[in-house]
Amino acid sequence: MISLKKICLGLLFCCAISLNGYAQDSTNTEELTFTEIKPEAVDSTIKATDTVAKIAAPAVTQKTIAQPKEEQKTLWGIFIAGFVGGLAALLMPCIFPMLPLTVSFFTKGSEKGRAFRRAALYGFFIILIYVVLGLLVTVIFGADALNSLSTNGIFNFFFFLLLVVFAASFLGAFEITLPSSWVNKMDANSDKGGIAGLFFMAGTLALVSFSCTGPIIGTLLVQAATTGALLGPAIGMFGFSLALAIPFALFALFPSAMNKLPKSGGWLNSVKVVLGFLELAFALKFLSNVDLAYHWEWFDREIFLSLWIVIFGMMGMYLLGKLKFSHDSPLAFISVPRLFLATIVLSFTIYLIPGMWGAPLHSVSAFLPPQETQDFDLYTTGLLAGKQTSTNDGPHKYADKFHAPLKLNAYFDYNEGLTAAKKLNKPVLIDFTGHACVNCRKMEANVWPDKDVYKMINDDYVLIQLYVDDKSELAPADVVITPEGRKLNTIGKKWSDLQARKFQSNSQPFYVLLDPKTEALLAQPQGADYEITNYKKFLESGLNAFHKK
């Protein structure tokens, strides 16, 4: 009979992946000031230093959208990631052995109803402590700072180093602990009776288990903060603490179920090590964000994939018992569930290998550097074989910094793209995108390669890609001063302000179809939609509206 611990260990990899698996629904821009845009507004003049730079506002014939649904999806994703992180934390050596001891304290000598009430109150205090921690992150950093985290190079590099430290801790290099005086003081207060005692017991659990939960909490807070959602850290902590609190209440209600729990042992440390490998893999995404935003161009897709192949390969070898750490218990044999998990990890490793030659790897494409950073790309070459790309009318502005996916003939400047579209008498597809936008990469890898979608973008539209998180300094003539007096001196700031001011949106990807002559909307703008048929209808609706004029 398969024990609970084996089932939990077997499911851990799939569950832990979702800790980073909720894709950012938005790459929020930094230092944005929103101005109310009335539908009848036709134009907004922006002053420039040296030269007056005028970016005409589109004649909005349809109501622009603020995308509250996408923000809700983001918060739900954060909650689910927090809940999964809490389940993983339950299997940590610092918490799992405390579960039967704590529950027995509630049930010993107490009536069933009273024991459940005490355990439920104890769980409530656990939730309260962690939610307050999440709120403190928002209060300390502020909403504006949270919005800038996803694109700030310094923060992203700091997060990369932080996750590497967390990974080293899980792999056994050291333990992240809080001062013992804090634990002792909290434990002494837990001896008090009544509600206060239960509160301090919950606080003691949070402090004692920090060496195991700290890296999970830290990773969760980093991910929640970089989505830019104001309540993200609090929602993430609520999901995390809810997963921690539920078992205490349930086992107090059904104490006989405690007998079915697996005994503590070396398998708990194996859970930590597996999470350590995952933390190390996730850390590379933040390093990739920095590399792309600042155009270092050394951490390309091949290097990223080679590191992932090694990391997940070592994880598979560890699960097979071929790789051991100093604090691991002797492994006399490999259990069947552990073998299955090793098979999944090693299969995933082999799945990544063709990516070294350009395979799109659709299931993880959102987290990889863009396909165009691939030096040796057989996939794109084969995909475009026999297809005629749009005629390139000479070098485009910023073409030395940006490269369009699938070798599309894209423009990276708003005015230059409009001018070309007027000359060619084609509608415009504006793609507000970002280096750190995982949904943008997923759309480019999974939707745009479709033959019909590619044909429309390539032949029927003029593509303008505007990177809202790029850190490149603008030339003096291109620097703009907003009506509020803010200086927009980078490419990212200029286009993020354009998106927010003209279309009242700051999420990416954000697709806008325009008539280049009137700058009127041809269809309602939309964000990521991974259903190819829906995206085709979106593009077709723009073409139909353009040709009716």
C-alpha cells in the first residue's frame, strides 16, 4: 500500500512548479501617472526637450479597457501559488513533526468541539500573522515601488541572488534562522492561557519553522510583488497560511486520522532538496530579465536552457540516489513513487534538450528568453521555409536593440511605424510588450507561429512592437516631458506612458489595431489570448473594419 508520504513526494514536483507557474498577467510599468482620457479626446500634445515631440492620441471610437479581469486572474494565480507553497511547507522537517504534537495538545483532555474551536482559532492566528506580513510588504514598499519591481534591473538582480541563497539553504549549505531570543520570548508567552496563548503559539510556529518556510515565503513574496498587484503579497500569504492552518483544524476534528500520517524521516529532507533545485531553476528567470532589459546579450536562450538541463538532470539523479548531500539519510532502495517522480524529472530534462537547436518548447516558452536570442535556430528557419517575409524598407529605428519574433518586419518606434503604414495603406498592429513579460513570450511562441496568424501579421498589418520596460536611454531629441512635468528619458518610460495615456492600460501584452490615417481603433484592444481561433478573429475583425472605410 502506498503511504501518504510517498504520494505527497510524488506530487510535490508538479505542485511546486506552480509556485512560479502563474504567469504574470501584466508587466507593470514604473512611475506611471494616469490621466483621465475622455472618449472624445482626439489629441494630446507632449512637450519635448530641444524638439516638441507630438504623439497624436488615437481618435477613440470605442471605449478603452482597463482589464480588471486580468488583475483578478493574477490575484487568483498568486493565491493558488501561495496555497501550493503552504502545502509544500507542510512537508518540511521544521513543520511536519510538529503537526501531531500540536494537535495532541488541543485534543488531550478536551471535548471534541472545544478542541476543534481551539485548533481553528490557532489556525486563524497563523493566517493573521502571515497576512499581516504580506500587508507589511505593501506598506513598506508602497504601491508604486511594487509596480516597478518587475522591470527594475537592480531589484531583479537582487531577487536572483536572493533565490540562489534560498536554494543553497534548501540544499543544505546553511540554515536561515531567526534570533533565538525571539523564539524563546514567543514560546514563553505561549504558556499563557486563553486566546493570547493560542496567538503566541501560532507566532512560535512561524518563528521556529522559519528556516524551512523562509525560502518559500521569500520566493512567494518576490513573485507576488513583481506582478505589481497591490494586494498580491497579502493574497499570497493568505493562500500560504490557509494551507498551513487547515490541517491543524481538520486533525483536531478527526484526531484518529493522525495515525495514518507517515512518520518523520529522511524523506522530509528530500522534499527540501527538490525544492532547492526548483528555487535555483526559477532564479534564472530574474537574471534573464536583467539581461534583456539592459541588452547585455550574454544570457541567451541556449545558456538558459543548458543550465536548466543540468539543474533538472541533477534533480533526477538525486531522486535516483546517485547524488547525495552531507545531511541526507542513507537510501537503501528506491521506492516506486520516487522512481516515477525521477522518471518525470528526467523526461522533462530530455524534453528541454531539443531547445538547444531552437525547438519552441511550448510548455515552458513563457519562462525562456525570446526565440530570437537563439544563435542556432533550426525551428524558425524551417517554419519560414518557403514563406515570403515582408520587404524590409531599410534599417528601422532601435533595430540594433530589438529583434522581432519569427523574423517579422517590425517597427519599434510609434511614429515611424505609423508613417510606414500610411505609405503601404495597411492597418497597424501595436504590440505593447516587455522583456520581463512571460505572457508575451508565450503568445509569440504558441500563437503567432500559426500559419494564418503569421500570414496576417506579416502580410496584412504593419507590426509596431513597443517595449515598455526597456532601460535604454533616449536621444536628447526623443526625450519627452509629460503635461505633468515628468521626464521620460528611456524607451520603456516613453512607450509605457503612451500606453497608459492613450489606451488606459498598463498590462502586457496589449494588442491595439489602428487605422494609421485617423489613428482610430479598428477593434477593441485585447491582452493575451492563447486560443488561436480567437486571436485570428481579432485580427480579421481589424482587417474587415479597415477595408470597410
